[in-house]
Amino acid sequence: MRLINEEPVFLKSYDLYIALYEAVKKFNKSDRYSLGEKTKEKVLELIESITKAGYAKAEWKAIQIEQAIIDLELIKVFIRLAYDTNCVNEKQYLSLQDHIQEIGRMLGGWKKSQ
């Protein structure tokens, strides 16, 4: 049995958190402790949902994958909001979006395979 922390979707989500962590360090103080922390928290929830899905029994797996997809959709909104409020620059935004899009494709494939 392969560990979930070796799966590509987990690793990509982990990388998203690291990239976001670095970006949030550069947010202005008021945004860092509101939008920045909320977005980081949501990425941690995404990682949690992916981990739960990886170890869930077959009948519960789809529910956790759905939760991960919902978490990812909220992350998209928060990242866009960070861009629109100039918390992240275009380069950071595009990099974060690349991570998000790839995770989305992986989660979609995982959901279809269930």
C-alpha cells in the first residue's frame, strides 16, 4: 500500500502551501493576518481532506474527495482576491494558479475513478 504523502495530489498540495506561505510573508500586515491566514488555513484543510480520502474506506472516499474539491474552489477565490487587492503580484498569482489547476485536474481524475 502506497502512503498518501507519496501521492502526486498530496505532494502538489504540499507545494501549494509552501508557495503560499512564502507569498503571505510579503502581504501587508492587515492582509497577512486576515486573508493570508485564512487562505493558508484553507490549504491545510485541503491537505487534510486529501489525506483523509487517501485512507478512507471506499464508501467514504468520495465524500472526502468532494470536500477537497470544495476546499480548492475556496482557495481559488482567496488567491484571486489576494491578486485583486495587490497582496500578490502577477507572477505569484500565476504560479499559485498553476498549482491550483494541476491539483484540480488530479482531484477530478480521482473523483472519476471512484
